[in-house]
Amino acid sequence: MNSRIIIIGAGASGIAAATRLIRNNFKNVLILEAENRIGGRLCTVPFGKSVVDLGAQWCHGEKDNVVFEMASKRNLLESAQNKYDMTRLIQSDGREINQNIADLLMSLAVSIVEIYKEEIAQHDGSLGSFITNKYRELLKDEEYKGIDPIVAEQFLDFFHKYENSIEASDTWFVTSARGYLEYWDCDGDRLLNWRDKGYKTVLSLLTEELPIESYIQFNKTVSNISWSHEQIDSSVIIKCHDGTSYNADQVIVTTSLGVLKENYHTMFTPALPPVKRNAIEGLNIGTVDKIFLEFAEPFWQKDWLGFALLWHKKDLEALRKSDMMDWMEDVFGFYTVDYQPNVLCGWISGVKARKMERDTDENVRRAVVYLLKKFLGQNTPEPIAIKRSQWYRNPNFRGSYTFRSTTTDLLNTSPDDLAKPLTNSTGVPVVCFAGEATHPHYYSTVHGAIESGWREAQRLIDLHKKSAFVEPEDDVIVLGAGLAGIGASLSLNKAGFRTRLIEAKSDPGGRVRTILMKPLSSNLSELRSQDQVLIEAGAQWLHGKQNQLYMEAKAIDNLSDELSDEGLGAYIKENGVIMDDFFVQLISFKIGEILENCEKLYHCQDFENYRNMSVEEYLRENFEKNVLSTIEPNKREEAKLLLEWHIRFQVIDNACLRLAEVSAKDFGQYSFNGENCQSHINFKNGFGKLITALVSRLPSNMLEMNCEVAKIDYGRDLEDGRYKVTIETIDGRTFKARHCIVTFSLGVLRARMGSLFDPPLPLTYQRLINAHGFGTIDKIYLKYETAWWDDNWEGVQFIFESKNDDTDWTRDMTGFDLLQPGPPNTLVGWIGGEGAVQMERIPDESIIGKCTSLLQKFTKKLLPLPSHYFITRWGDDPHIRGAYSFTSVSKCLLREQCHLSDPLPFLRMPKIPAVLFAGEACHTEYFSTAHGAFASGIEQARKINDFYTNSQNLTSS
């Protein structure tokens, strides 16, 4: 295999990855190592009569442990002599705790983390809070009655430090209780030593018969990894601090989590995606150090294994006030070392360990001598040699090993997020991650590090064997490829989130649908090529210029100079009489004034008096009071007829069944985007061109079309150490992601929320969805071979004089407008309310016949049948179920202090957004508009991005 693969780091994971690749015939493998040796945090050095391990020391367990499997074949391991849970307890005044009491306390403490795992799994807080509470609770049992409470608290302080050294945490009050259980113990002896050879022996087992150092360049500290998501054939460029650079096809990064935490902002170009950054910030690495002391000869008895330090409060206070090194109070014990008869090892972790690392060798020697003499007596001899670890101070490590903290829980992250490779646009891994921090269950161990190296090597081996692309798991799934879904997906993709956009239909756009009209009969000639102009079945105009969608359309030169208005042309009665244009405009102006005043109610303080008032009630009341009284009596009936037309117009404009549904108090909630612009902005080449342009900016493998969602499950338990949203589709597929943005229409949510969400949506969301106004309107397009109207004709508006006939759906039409701009000789009729619902059930031919008769009735002309037509049925579309939302009376009456745009969190993690809703109905100001839908998707995507940004700021503060 000639693929150029560079491995960063020659620790256990890096060596494991390299050897597996080389043994699978990969010829072009290079390791860049910042140190001048191999091993990483595995560091065996000469000391005393043999060697000591400054880093990893024991093989932990036998079953399912790859280190044990390699070493046991050659009999390289044996049980360690020391048993840390059987140690002596000595107080700072030199007195030793009775061994029976010591064993009882140790047994009690250890039993808490081994016996009460089910309770720990349900504990939302820290490991420390669980242990301390359980410890003090159990101490009340009869068998512990004889234990001195002071000794019990001294022991708890020791056990706290001891447990911190196992977890590598600064304090067990930041160790996650649930996360603690993510670590899996390997059955068998958990402390197996390497006799007198040290842990470096495992490197020989990994590299057997391979000249591994010929593949390594030492003293190479990587400063930057430059890669590309968009280009599938570009190489990765690795730059080092010494000015050298290297090119590779793939990179495996095995640097410690500590190095990533310190350098990831500058180490990767482009910047890491948010979920990867979140993993680096959320996972934790701590400091655990050893201080080895060599004596001329052992001053302890043969069976003496060491001791733990229990401080009296007065001695601690005196130490802290003295000029002695205060870090020494966190040295929790000194223990003998296998195959080193003259050596003791002191252990320290956390903040004080990092402080110890900054101190001088002489001060460290003075401190440990002070401790030995204070606890064991002044006759204790001084050491002849000392050696300590400094894992945090070393910029190539910045810590010892990793653990799960309460921050890990807070950010809902896991090693799985850290381990996932950075892929190019086709899904091929480009930058891979290995190391103990990336292992889901064996983190903090050498066998976990080795397994992770093998995992990433095998990922590349399998890739080249199959020559197939790998599909990564998603960070965010966006449901619905309308403008809200497209806006969200564009924003998320730009921010670096791995995003999948799922759409039930075969085309994106949602309620934007630009199409050609249908021929009425196969005998009719097709539209001439010059007449092949598209019509808008759905959203037709842009409302205002101060929005992102306008800028997007302008950027692709898709805006027409022609503006459109509605309700133009002659207002004609059923008897064919055309109403006086001046009077029509006067009534229109008066009604406009009433509606403008109605809009002001949204900002008035007198809320309760208007809470249950509808726009229709407000309009009729003020029309009767302020308009009719000013009109000549003989004109009042005509004024009332025009009022009814305007009510029908408002029903269509608000997409409601009846204007009595629309809230007067909230009528002014809609914002004109900074412009009181009544004329509508048209597209030069159709709204669909803008949709195509926006979607073209998304990677092709991001979209899943013809994929209808059956269930959105946001209530499952942890998987791979984090909570996920699971999406199940009608065709049996399953998708998973950290977050989900649902952009379904309010009509779909209302119809399907009972079966769609698991667990069911909270009642607040259900009430909001049911209370929000949402209805349907439809358009009827009729195109004629030639115009049957005069050149100055702009349309016809229907003024019905007879009483309303509920069986006649046309009574809910306002009229037909001349479509300008648009296909020549084309009319568009608007219908809303109950009439639209009825019309959708009628065959096309009947609708066209009815509309032709209606036009003939009002214009008193003999009309031809149209050559082409299109009739929308948005309410009948199962993936839409209506047109758009409005401010309803029922929503105004609802006293919920929340909004549909509020993120829905995971059940167990109330601060982590699981499901977010977007779409025109979710926008508080621009609902019912295309730009509002687009903006809502962008805003919800921003909330996800802000969640990670704010979380990182929180953890770094």
C-alpha cells in the first residue's frame, strides 16, 4: 500500500497503529514524535538496583486485556506484592491506626464503589458527593459504632486523595458518578508487574521483528495539521515547530488529551468542528505523579508494604502556615516497589501535584523527608537518590490520563466524539484520532491506548481494502428540506457540524414549489417554447428587502424589477355592475386604518381587555362605529359588501378558516422587516432557482430525499457515553445524532405529534402546537391561448350580493388577479377558509368549469376554456397540511411563558438541546413568510453552535 500515512506520537497507541499498518503492507508510514524516545506516557527509566516506571506501571486485569494476552505468552507478568487496599494507616502524630479498624474503613470505602453501582448509575452528581454521603450514612451502622469519628473523617480525606489518583481528577467532586461506571475493569489480577523489566517491555512485544525506529523522526513537535473537507484528492499538510513540513493522505493523531486541550485552537486548519471541540473541552485529563526514593538499605520490615498518611487538623493548619511546601499535604502515601528492595514511591495527584512539578528537586527531597520523619519518626534515614515524574509540566503531555467529569455530563460528550475521524466531503477519513482518551471503556490504560491505535489503523486498512467511503455519524439531523431546513443545514455545515438533511419528498423546497402548468387536454397544443414560464404553486413573493433571503436571491441575480400587488382590477357585483373605483379605494383605505390600529394593540398595556378579541370582531365593530356613520346612507350597503370582500381577503392573507380565529391583540406581532412594504418582490426566474442555488452549497451526501420520518426518539439512555436523538424512517432506516432540528409545518406537527415523538412532547409544547393558528389557502392558475380581456385590464374581484351558500366553495374566493409578472395571458385566483378545504376534494375539471362559469357571471363575457392550468392543494398534502401560520385567539389566551423556538432538552440532561423546532411558525416576527422560515432555521442552528461555544467558554473560565 503506497498511501502516505503519518502518525503523530510514538506512544503506545501510535506504535500500535504503525505496527498494524506496516504488517498489512503499508509501505509509506511515518511517525512524528515530539520527545527523543518512544513510549509516550509509558516511561521506564533506570533507578536504584533496577528500573522504575514514571508512567504506566501495571497491567490492569487479565481477561479481554490485549497487553496481558501478549505478555502472558512469555510469562512476563506476575502479581504485584503491594495491595493498596491493605495498607497501614498512620496519623500525622506518628500513631498507627489499629489494623482491624484500618481494614474495616478500607473495606467500607471500597465497597461503596463496587457494591452500589446501580445507585451510582442513577446519581446525577459527582462521584464525591455520592461516596461522602453514602460513607457517612453507612458509618451509622452497628458494625462501625466503635470507630472514632475523627479517624473516620481523616480516612475519608485520605481515600479522597487515593481515589483521585485512580481517576486522575483534581477532586472527586468533579468526577462524574455515572461516568465513573463507563470504565470497564478487566477480570483477573488488576495489579500485574513486569518483574524487573518495566512496562517498556510491551513496546518490544508490539514491534517484534520490526525496526520501528526507522519509521520515526524524533524531536518533531507538530504545530499545525492542515486538511480539507471539500477536496477529496487533497493531501494533509503537517507543520512542525522546527519549520519542517510533511504531506500525507491520512493522519492518525495520538497526542494526549492535555496537548489537544492546550493547542487545538491553532493545531488544526480549518478549525475543528464544534462537536470535536466539545469533546476536547468536555473530556478531562488530570495529573498523577510519583516520587521515587532510594535508600542505602531498607529501614522497614520485610512484610511492610508502606503506609497511608492521615492528617490531624491541627497539623495541617500548622503546615499551611509554615514556610514548608504546602503541596506535600496531598502526598497520600508511600509504598514499596516490586523488584526494588531499597525504594519507596510516594503518590500525589491533582492541583498540588502540578505545584510539586514546578518546585525544585531539592525542595521535593526536603518535603518528602519531612513527611517520612513526621509520620514514621525522626530516626527515619534520608534517601540517597530521588526521581519524580512531571507529566503536566512536560508540554508534550500536559497530564497523566483521562477521566469522566461532571463537565463531560454537562456537555453530553464522550470518547466516541473524540475518536470519530475528520472526513472529506465523500465520507473518507482524513484525520483520525487515537489514544487512551478515545477509548470508550479502557481509557486511562495502556491496553486502551493500544486498542485505539489498532482501531484507527484497521479503519484505514479496511478503507483501502474495500475502496469504499465511510459514512460518519451525524452531529445534527435536520428534518425537512424547506427553507427552514435549508437555512439550518447551511449554517450548521459552515460551522463544521456533520449534518444530515432528511426530506420526505423527492425535491427540496417545502412550501416553495416552482412548476410548469398542466395542459388542460392532450388535444391542446403545448405551450410554445418562448412561453415556458414557471408559476409558483407555493410561496410567491419576498416581503421586504432587509432579510437574508433577499440578499441570497440578489446574489444570484434572481430578483425581478417588477413588483406585484393584490386585489387590483374591477370590483364587480354578481349582476355584472362594476363598483365605483373611488368608493372602492375609500373603503379600502378606511379598513386599512382600522387594521393598522388593530396592529397597535400588540404594544398596548391593556392586555386583558383584548386577550379574547378577534380581528373580525375588532374590524366589524370599528367599521360599524367609525366608517358606516360617515358614509351616505345609500352607499352603506355597498360598503358592507366591500367589508365582506376584505374579510375574505384577510382570511386568505392570514391562512385561517375564519377571521374570527385571528387574534386582535397579537395581530401586530408580525414585523415588516423594517419596511412597511405592501408591494411584493418577484423572482426573475422563479423561487425554485433560489432553492436550487442554496441546496447546491450543501454537500451532496448530506441530503436524504424520499425519506419519511416515522419516529423521533429523544428519550433513550446513554449510548457510547452520550445521549442521542434517534430518527426512524418509514422505510426502516435509522439515523442518530446529537441534536435534531424539526422543520415540519405546524400542520404536520399538529397531525402527527402524538405518534411522532418518543417520549411524547411535554404538555407545554403540545398546547402551543394546538393553539397556534395554521390553515390553508390555495391558488387556481388559468392560462389562455390569447387574452380575452383588454390591455388595461388587471383582474376581477368578486363582490357577492346574495346570502352565503355554504355548499358553494367559490364564495370564499376574492377573485382573479392578472399574473404580472408571469406567463402571458394567465390569471391567478385565490381561495381560503372552508372553501379551500372543500375545493381540494373536487376534481380539476370541475374546478376549472366552475371558475369559468364564475368569471363569465361577473364579467358578462363568453369565455374560452384555458389551455393550461394548475390548482394547488396544500391542505391535502400529507407532508405540508396547510399554508402558513397566523396569530390566533387561542394562542393569545394560552398563558404559556415559552415559545416553539425554545429547545427541547434530553430528559436526563435538561441543559442540552435535543430537539429544536424551526419553520415560519416558529419565528416570532416573520411568521407566515419565506424569509421568516429561512431565518428560523439559521437561528436554531446558531443555538446549537452557541451551546458549544458557551460550553467551551464555561469550561475554560
